[in-house]
Amino acid sequence: MNTEKLTTLAISDSGFIFDPSTGDTFNTNEIGVKIIQLLKQGKDFNELMDLMIEQYEVTEEELEADLLDFIQLLKNYHMV
């Protein structure tokens, strides 16, 4: 996954995301911000799974499905 584009995004703590290359804006929740921050740090899918399962009360199956959905959303908006 190419996360280089994520480094150019402006992301507020409240979840407002601005893409300066396109002028597009997006909103996400606290967990979405956390995922994007971890991706910007170079974490891969397995590392994300490990870190998120420790912090949130969720089954591995639920987390995997939600994480895959969120990453697909990022791909749809050409962020990764």
C-alpha cells in the first residue's frame, strides 16, 4: 500500500482532513484519525491489527472487516 500521499494531508484532531493537492475535504472519527496516523508512521496491516486490538474492545474478525473497509475507503478517495 502506498501511503506517501497521506503525508501531504492536513488532519485535525477532530477528524477534518484536507487534501491540498486536490482541495478535497473529508471527515472521519477518532479511530479513523488514529488509523491514518499509524499508516503515516509506516505501520502495515498486521501492525495496525495488533495495535488496534489492544486499544479497543472488538473481536479480531470485526476489526479486520472494519479496517479493510476503511482502507478501501481511503483507496477510493485516492489517499493510499
